[in-house]
Amino acid sequence: MRIYQKILWVIGIVVLGILSVGTILVITEVIPRFVIIGVLTTLHEEMMISLISFIVFGFFLGLAIYLPFTLKREEDGVFVSLKNPQGEVEISQKAICEFIQRIGKEIKGVEDVKASIKPGEEGMDVFLSLSTWAEGEIPRLIDEVQTTVKNYLNQTIGVESVREVKVKVNRILYKKEGDEKKA
Amino acid sequence: MEEKKKNYRVDKKVVINLVKNSLAKIEGIYSLKKNLWREEIKIKEKETEMEIELGLIVKEGCYIPQIVQQAQKDVKEEIEKTLGIPVTKINIRIRGIKSLKRTNQGG
């Protein structure tokens, strides 16, 4: 989701919240009815205020129609295309990321992986954030993770060019003495 | 709901069943992606031909481009052989990669 879409979502949610709170306050008579009647009368009589209200609430209506489509577009839009003569072939980015996370976790020394990908013309960029166990050398582990992910993307998914696998180590976990003895 | 071709009609359900049968025979395919109400199969009817769109979940450990190509070939052959309707395009979206290890552990 893009930043402007996130801002629109925040606006939509805040407006919904304000309207809900306002309605509850009117129903419970915390806001007296004559205030509402007064506001509505002003809206009706003052041409300028009426016009501004029309534009503002028109915008909210547009927002209510537009926001559900942003979810739909996000779900449909994130696909990686593969070359195929018999028709279009696409793989969802979600499927690829889940796959990378799964194979990453199978590597010894890796506790957790979060993955995201960015397909481009020169090849696919993969971003990984790792939680690792403090055993062995981390640079070697990262190297193994990068090679494994690259190989799997190539051999399973058919991504011909993986440009870069960027790894960020987020956490290093330490095993307790009791755990080591058990192991 | 029904497909027209010259002097006979074929119900979409028939096409869907043919697609499902073809896919069931392919080793690397786990299932069709299920949406809220139904599976992800879209049949686009044209005058004398058809296009098909499929959402698939494949098994881990297989080479996806090969499975996809196999699926396209098998579905096309099955429909053309059985119904005599040319299939011009089979568009496939891979919606998931199923880990069989996890399935086996779970079951």
C-alpha cells in the first residue's frame, strides 16, 4: 500500500470515528439537540458553508467508494510474471515471500525470517530480516541464507535473475544453559 | 451459464470438471485456489474458442515453470479432445506454494 493510500485510510477511519462518537453523544444527549438543529439550519441557509460541506462530504463519499478498491488492487496487483508462450503465468508475491520464509527457517541457526521482494527489469531484489541463534559465525550464516534463497528461487520458482539478496540481522538469540544440555 | 459452439452447447460446469480432472493428474499441483464461494477457475467464452484463467497452489520441491507448462498443455488437450473447442490461452496465477513437510507433520 502506498503512502497516500495509507493517509487516505487514516482520514477515512478518523472521520468514521468522529461521526460515531458524534452520533453517540447526540443520542445520549451530551450534545443538545438544538445544537444539531442549529448547525443544520446554518448549513441550509448559508450558501458558502453549504457548498463547503457539500465538497467535504462528497470527498468522504468518494473515499468510502475508493478505499475498498485499494485493498482489491493490492491483492491483485502484486504478481511476478514468468515467461510462457501458452498464456500468462504469474506468481503472487505473497506466495514467494512465504516460500522464502519457510526455506529460510529450515537453515540451521536461523530462528525466524521475514521476507519481501521487489521485482525489477534487471532482476529480483530480495530483502530478508533475520533472527538468528548466537552459534557459529553470522557472516557465514548470512552467506548460506543468501545462496539457499537464490538457488531455491531459481530452481523452484524459475526466477532466472535474482539481482540481490539483502539481509538484515534483527535479533541474535542466546540459548539458555539448560537448553544446551538438553540438546 | 452455457457455452455455445455451432450447433451444440456445453455447460461451464462440464469445462470446469474437465479442467479439474486434468489438474488432478499432475504431480506438482496441490489444488486449485479456493475463494470465498468457489474455486478460482474463470472461463472466457469467445465466438468459437475459449480462454481459461486458473489460480493454483503448487507443491514445494517442484520446478514451477515446468508444472505450469504441463498444466497448460494437459488442460488444453483435454478440452480440445473432449469438446472440440479450441483453447487459445490458459493464464495461470500461482497463489501459494504448499509445504508438504508441514502437511505430513500436521497429519
